[in-house]
Amino acid sequence: MQDPQARIEGLGKDDFIDDVAQIEVREISSGKGHISASPGSDRRGSLGRDLEPDIIYDASGRPGWRVRIPGSRPLATPAVVGGRVFIGGGFGSHEFYALDLETGRLLWSLKTKDDGPTAATVVDGFVAFNTESCTVYVVEAETGRSVWERWLGDPLLAQPALDGSSLFMVYPDNKGRHWLAAFDLRTGTEQWKAEIVADVITAPILADGGVYAATIDGTVYHIDRETGQPHWAINHQATSAPWVRAGKVYLSLREEEKQEGESFTVEGVDTVDLEAGARGSQRAHARRKADYLKFDSGSWAARAYQAFDGSVGFASAPLSAKLHFAKAHLGHATVASMWSYQGSRPEVFDDGIFSVMGDAVQRLDLGTRKPLWRSRLKFGDKERLGRVLSPPAVTASRLYLVSALGDLIALDRSSGDELWSLNVGSEILSQAAVAEGKVVFGTVQGDLYAFETGDADPRGWPMWGGGPGHNG
């Protein structure tokens, strides 16, 4: 991995290829704010025993705790609900845990029949997650008691979505087909299923009475939530899970561009119509050169993910995963990389579109799609890490970013100014969760952290995508 020390610089015109708006570029920091066992100390200290919380502080004295999850495996986004943190043991693990949010103390754990628990999704006292291989689980949040479980297929690369009555999940069958299915949340009874081309990016999305999904080849689906009947399915070259707001579906998407004799891949933001699925523009907005969408077998990331696959017995990905789609479209060719894939998902609210692309974060005007503020991490003379930042956790006044350099960064939502940051010294690949006054996240080495935020937002961002339907 790269040196976590980095400097932050504003974007030049060559990074985003269309707009040359003269906006003020906000600076954020990487690699600062060490973690220690006592306020003001300059020593990080060592972790204690597995599942025993350590009280820690950042350089400013901000308190928190950390817990070493057994196995030292990459962790997905935790869910923080009702004073509890729900977290799987990581890629390759056979465990799932509930911890006390205030103290980090273990409340309960369960052993799964197969490995790789995804990010947890929580609603109405039920916790749902699936393993990479190959089962979906629903358990009681209070006790961890199993409500139901169901073997679906191998591998399962995306997490479930929930509403108050149903669970929505994608799986492969043994005939080379993929299905998006709805199951009764309390009994596991299948309600309907609809065939789709491949696994979905990160998770299905629930909004406005529909189920929305982008598959790993870029196809976008709108399916009726009650019946499973498809409204439309169009390949828009989507590179993220969709976001739905006010009659539009927002996407990050891939385009091939040629300018002044140069051909290159770009990623940008666009909308499609909720009813017909038609693109809102002929080309995307805020487009950026996106070499990170091209597969590079020699990159640090490809080698690391291949090692993760090997650790669970994958010499190569199973054919049922259809990772040839992801390799060609998203630049990923391993089960581990798609299990942890976050993408450049736009998150859309009344005050704008918040978007992360590679090592840049920006806020776009909701109407014009022009940038209102924009910043990025730049690594001096070192090779860029590609997709460095995960999509932010968004609260009423802040964005919480995590980075593959080990950073947690809190930004002002309206201006992009840095409010505070810290660095834990280990890569963070999955979006943070923010709830009940704390921000919680996990690292690739299996360390789970929680810090006080000072954020008064009572709703927060309690799980991946902001809620059980993953649409804020």
C-alpha cells in the first residue's frame, strides 16, 4: 500500500474535462490526526485482545473506541441503530457481531454457515445481511436469534435492501441466470422474482414504490416493488448504485471520450427519467478522466484483492459471478473487490448533488449540475491510488469521508471546508455510518472504530446508503 502521508491540492482544469468554472477550491487534509491511548500522546499504542474495546483519542482529544475483530479481515460498512453497532467479521469471516455503541462492548455474536458477511441492514428490530457464499440471514437485533435464513447461490456480491415487510436480494442460480427477488421479511417466503443480467452494484435501492438497481455491466433496472414486474431495463453504462429523487434516477456512469486526438475513459453524473428510463442529457455532467475504471492486473489494488480471493479458496472467480462484465466495465475482476465495491454514487438532496470520483469530492448544483465546491487528495509524486474516497455519509450539516489512506474527514456540507480529520493508519474501503453522536467505520485490517462527532443531527446516516432502502 502507499504511504498514508499525502498533501491536498485543488483540482486543475485537466482533471474534469468539461467545465472550467472558476470556483473556489476547498482543501481537505490527509494523513494527519494520529490516534493514541491518551489525550495529547504522540504514540498510537497497540490494540488489546480481540473484541475487547480500547479507549482512544485523536490528536485534538476527540474520544472514541476501537475493537479488533478476529481474523484481521476487510470490514464492510457497519449499521448503527438503537445504541448498537452491527458488523460482520469481514471478507472470509464466519462471524457476525453486535456491539454496544457507547463502549464497544460485545453484546452478542453468531456463527454463519458460510463466509463473508456483507454490510448489515436494519429495520423494525430485524437485522439482515448475506454472506458472500451464499446465504441471506435475518436475525433479531436485540438478541441475535435467527428469524430465518436461506441459501441462495454462490457468490452473493451485493447486500440486501429492506422495507417494513420485505427483503430484496440478488442471487445467481445454477443455470447461469441472476434474479432479483423479494422475500417476506418475517418468514422468508418468496414473494416474487425478476430475472436480471448479472449481480447488482452494492445493493438494490428502494424508493417511490420501486426497486432500482444497476448491474455490473452498467444496466439500470426499475422494477415494481409489489409485483416484481419490470418497468424498464436499459444499459446506461452505470458505474454505481442509483439514487432516486423527485422523479429522476441519478447515476454515475462511464463514457468514452475523444478530444484533440486523445481517447480516454471518463466518469460523470447524469439522470434518467423515472417512468421511461431515458437519459436526461446526451453526455454526463462534471465528467472526469477515470483510469480507475480500467482493469490493471499489476496495480496494488488488484494484487491485494487477488490475495483476499485466494484466502477463501478462489484461485479465480466462479463463472456464476460473471465478473467479465465487471472487469470490462468497472475495472474489477475479483470477488473481494466487488464485495467491497462502493463506486462513485451520487447522493442527492435539496441543496445539491454530493459526488466522489476517485480522489475528488464535489457538490454540484441540483439544477445546472455545475460545481459549487470541489476538492481532492493529491499524492505528491506518488502513483495515485485510483478510487481513493468512498461515497460520503451525509448528515444535516456535514459530509463524513473515509479514504484508502486511512482518513476520516468531516466536511461542512455547504462549503466543503474541513471541520476535523483523523488518520487510523490503515486503509478504509467502505462508507462510514453516523448515528447517535458517533461515526463508526472499519478498516481492511479488521479494526472497528467509533468516534464522537459533535454532530447534532438525530437521523444521521446509520448504515450504507443512509437507511434500509439505501436511498438516504
